[in-house]
Amino acid sequence: MRVNGPLALAFHALFIAFILAPLAIVCVVSFTPLGYISLPTDGLSLRWFGAILDNPRFIRAFWLSLTLGLVSSLIASALAIPAALAISRHRFPGRDAISAFLLSPLMIPSIVLGVAFLRFFSTIRVNGTFGGLVVGHVIIILPFALRLVLAAATGMDPAVERAAVSLGARRWTVFRRVTLPLVLPGIVSGWLLAFITSFDELTMSVFIASPSTTTLPVRMFLHIQDTIDPLVTAVSALLIGGTAVLMWALDRLVGLERLFVGGSRHSG
Amino acid sequence: MARSRAAPYWLTAPALAVYAAFLVVPIASVALLSFHGFEFYGGIQPGLTLKNFRDVFSDSYYWEVFGRTFFVAVVVTAICAVLGTFEAIVLQRMGNPWKSVFLLVVLGPLLISVVVRTLGWALLFGSTGLVNKALLALRVVREPVAFMYSVTGVVIALTHVLVPFVVISVWASLQRLDPAVERAAVSLGATQPTVLRRIIVPLAMPGILSGSVIVFALAASAFATPAIIGGRRLKVIATAAYDEFLNTLNWPLGACLAVLLLVANVAFLYASNRMIERRWQAVFRESAA
């Protein structure tokens, strides 16, 4: 009872193979010693990982994406934390409308946000700037940060705060010593998810990035549109490895499944 | 908690101000743009017109694009719903540590850039041809199948990108399922397939539906996967809008496509969420109690 039969396990094996196959092939191909896409049948080589270092365009795009992810996820969290605390702990007119509005970018296709920002930024002449990218990314990732802080703050027992007050704690002390530590896992995981979402974002950025502000996903996308070579597979293999490490950390921190419940945006 | 009545408004004000300036205004400006005319030599024309919408709806090319987008989204959603539901049920029945390991394997790819995941499929379909080699070796097909630049290829890669959303959503609703219900059914003589069909799937239905809604919305507006696997000729709405903005430079027409996608997406999400809530209210109330 409640044990998988052989048929279920066979399905499971195929499903996992389906999930892992494209990631595995990227990693395998990146070790090819040859100058074109091929399975490394005779010998492995780190040649293409070395080639990344000689390719300033990928290096620059990586640093740009990293900076962009850090800046925009910090801004998004700074905006989302007070809003989430207000929504979860107060009852006020317009509360549902405000919460729905702040989550609304999740309902807007990234491509629509991309053209909207392209049009808007061109009009005010900031298109292709780093500032423009930050603004666009903040809008796209804020709902993720908001949702995770909301979940943490809603699950909090208000009696704990009242207890602190009754014991003579001042409001700021209550916030710093009681409220903040209790919602901290939500804040940290929300910030991390926001960072990853920004770091991976392609569809919106492809519209508002300029040659001097090309993010890593955009650089890779443009490269793939042009040619698929072992260089781009080596970059991808590094990203897969980095994400695996982050994923392990996130799973330790909150449990990966809790991060995604309720739907998310990583549109194909 | 004794707090001033204005506090929640002050706390939400910064986020609301940012949204007003950088979400409402850009969306409104692109909506407005879709009502402007366009001349190849004169650029964007002053004066409002419905010409773009008339052009789009009277051109068989765009109907083909709409049809393809819708077809891909429906097929991807159906496949994701079936595969994702079964996988969630299998995962639910596993013991630890396998359960958490495989949950990580299934959900992890959501954190990896969609460009990387699609590149993997491009390698499997095209450059290495591994999928065709496997199919030929297993004698599933007689001749190599053209996956690259085909709807089949787009559907397979998009299914891979989006199926975790169904797994996680079904998995969440299975967590609320009381194992006693299943045991009761078995003790009354139900076979495993009957338990699955009559007990588990109906109780997981809210999860299956909400996961499918997310998958459909994301599949219909997908950009990277159709652009890489579908190539330049196999357009969907998102890649067609990209073309108008960055290649043809007919921004008003691209804005028109984007507005149509936005309206369809929001209407679909709103309608389906209301439908699910109304239909499954009883289930939600029960599980909340």
C-alpha cells in the first residue's frame, strides 16, 4: 500500500531522464576537445572553459548580470518587506487591491513588459542604460520577494509580539528582536529567489539591453541565434553547476518546494 | 497592536509609487502606441487609428501565428498535466531520502536559465542528433525526425521547461490529502487503478487545474524556446512581436500584438482562477478546516 509498483517506477525513471537529459548533454558536450559540437568520445578537455576566459564579452555580461541581480534584488526586497508586513499584519481599506496590484506583474507576459519598457525608456531617453535594466528587473522580481515575505509574516503568531510589548519592549526593539528574526527566512529566500529570477531573466531584458549593457542570458541567446558552439555550452555548464550549489543552499534554507508553490514565472 | 491608521499606507507607498511610475505608465504607453499608425519612411504617425488591429486580424499570416501559439500552448498544457500529475503521485509515495532528492531534481531546473535548458534540447535534436539516434536504434522511427525548426520540437522543449509547475502544484495539493481516505478505499476492496481514478485524481484536481493554468499562460507567451527551437520561420505571438520591434521596426504593430497577448492572458488567468475557486470552493474549505 502506498508503494510504487514497477510500472510507476519505470515511468518515474523515464521522467527523470527526460528532465535531466538536456542538462546532461550540455555538460557532456562542454568537455569536447574538438572545435565544434560533438560528444567527447576520445578524451575530455577543459579547452572550452579556458576559452571563456579569453572571451571578454561573456565575462563582462556575467559581471553585469551579477551586479544587476544584486542591485535589483536588494531594491525589490527593500520595497517588498515593508509592503508585505503592512499587508500581512494590518486590516485596512484597499488591502486586497494593493496586494493584487503588487503581485500583478506575475500575470503580465515578460514579452509585454519588454516592449512596454522599450517604448517607455526610449521616450524618456534612458533605453539601454544600466538604470533602465534595474527598473525593469525590480518590477519583474518584486512579486517573488513579496510573496515569500508575505508567507513568512502571515504564518507568524501575533501573540509573540504582544508578549514582548507586555514585557516592556519598545516598538523598535520588538521589531528588531522579535518580528525581524521570525520573518527572516522569508526575507532571505525571497531575496535569493528575486536574485536568481533577475540573473536568469531573458525575455524582458532582450528588449532593453544595449550592446554595452548585455546581460548574460541575452548574450547567450544572441550567441545561440547566431551559432551553437562548444563555447556557449561551456558557459551553460558553469551556470548549471553554480545553480546546483545555490539550489542546495536554498533547499537547506527553506525547502525548494515551498519556494515554488503558488506559481512562478520562468517563461520559456 | 496600537498603530496609526496610516501606517499600512506608508509602508506600501514606496512600492506603489515605483509601480505607478514604472509599470502603469509603460503599459499604458504601449497600449496607446498600438493605436498609432506607422509609415515605413515617416515612422510612428500622430493620430489614433484602429488600423493595426484591422491589419492583424485581416492578415492570414497573423491568424497562422495565433493558431500556432494556441495549438502549442494547448498541447504542452495537456502533456504537462498528465506527466506532471503522475510524477507528483509517484513522488508522494516515495520514502525519504529519495522523495526529497527527486523533488530537488524535478524542481531544480526552474532555477536554471531557460536559455540553457533550451540549448540542451537544441543539442539533443540538432547538433548531436542523439534523440534521432536513440529513436532509430529503438526502431521507433524508420527515418530521422526533424525536431529542430518544428512544432514537435518546440512542444517537447516547452514541456520540459514548464512541467515542474504542474508537479509542484499537484504535489502541494497531495500534501493535504488524508492518507486514511486511500486506506479506506483499499479496505473496501478498491484496486490501485480505482483508487487513482476515483480518489487521488479527484482530490488532486485543484492542484492539477491551477498548475495547468500557469503552464498554459506561460506556454502561450513563451519566447526563448520558440525562438531557439522554432527558428526564424516558425513564429509564435511573442517572437512575432519581437520581430516587429527589433527587426521590422514597426513598433505600433508590435505593440498591437503585445496588447492582444496581454489582454488574452489576463482574461484567461482571471476567468480560470474564478472558475477553479468556484468549482472547488468546497474542497478548499474542507482542507482549510
